[in-house]
Amino acid sequence: MSEVRDDVTEPPLYQVLIHNDDYTPKAFVIEILMKVFNKSMDEATGIMWHTHENGTGRCGVYPLEVAETKVNMVTEAARDSGFPLRLTIEEE
């Protein structure tokens, strides 16, 4: 009996990046990071400050479809609140 071996390739992962702007309130960013990206208050605050000081911050790493869904959710919430918050996706 011969052994059959299938190589399973994991799907590529993508990082979701949040971009700093001069209009979106810090509290809104923290709220989004907690609700959409399941960050604790401390993690969300750290990401918010990193983004504020460096221009971008990493929200998390996900399969493409999950990353796209999270970006769309945040973008819609930001626009509904009148904020220009921008998120992008990059392959990890």
C-alpha cells in the first residue's frame, strides 16, 4: 500500500493597516480597534498612539476575505460618522 501525501498550502495572510489623519478622533479609532479587531483597551490605545506617531499601525493579520470584510466595516462606520479614516490591506 503506497502512502498518499497531499501538501496543504495555507492561504496567504494579509495585514490590515490603519492610517493616521488629522480628523478622526482618537476615541473613535480606539472604539473601532476594540469592536472590529477585538483588541483590549490597552492594545487599542497602543495601536492608536503608534499610528498617530508613525503614520500607520497594524490592526491585525487575516485571510484576505476576513481582512476585506473588516476594512469595509470600518470604512462604512467611519463614513457614517463623517470621518475620513482609511485602512489598507497588504500581503504579509
